[in-house]
Amino acid sequence: MKHRKRIWRFCQWGVVFLSVITFTPLVIPANTYLPKLFGLPYTLWAGMLLTLGYTVLILIGISVHPGATQNNKNI
């Protein structure tokens, strides 16, 4: 149970961290489109990586959420 809570906290802080760096010059640099990856500009593939990070954190968070172990009989 304690292990699941630790992973849940990691997911929460991971989402906060990704949200903060989304709007920093690390992801949205001024007047920069290089380097390119497979012909995609930097901002586009950086956004794709952020989206992938959010998706992984959400999938992990769904499985370890504290309410996931309760039996919901209202469904």
C-alpha cells in the first residue's frame, strides 16, 4: 500500500513538473526551429514528447490511484 502511494505521489509531481516546463524556453524557445527530427521542427517534437510523458504518467496513475482499490457498486 505504501509503495502505491509513493508511485501516486511521483505521478502527481511528474505532471506538475511537465506542466511547468511546458511553458519555459526549454520547450518553446524564441525564434528557434532547429534541431529537426525526422523533418519536424523542435517545438513540435518536444510537444510530442511531453504528450507521451503525460500519457505514461496518466496510465500509471490510473492503476495506482488510492480510489482504484475500492469496489464501486454504483457502476
